[in-house]
Amino acid sequence: MHATVSTMTKDELKQVIETSIEQKLLELLGDPDEGFQLKTSVRERLLRQQKSVAKGEPGKSFDGVVNRLT
């Protein structure tokens, strides 16, 4: 992208800033999970969750999760 800030929309500028911050944080902090293996059970659960979200199925409510954890 070779646009100047003055020609960008609010959303475009926001995206540029978010991307820049994310890249800098990754550069400084790295990936804390790098080198670790994902357990098969966790991977399968994440894939099931991804499919549910793609189908538009609702997740658990925030209040329900809070109640379960407290």
C-alpha cells in the first residue's frame, strides 16, 4: 500500500496501525508457543469449535462460563 495517511479512510488507517502493532509485538515478544506441540485432543477440540462457528452455532454464554469457573 502506497497511500498517504491523508488519503486513507478511518478503517484503512486503523488496519495499518493494528497490523504494525501486531508485527512489532511479535518481533519483540516472539511466539511464546513456538516449539511446543499441540496435544491431539486440544487440536481436535479447536477444529470442532471452528466448524461450529462456521455453521453459525452459538457458543457458550459469558455468564455461563463465569459461573462454571467460580
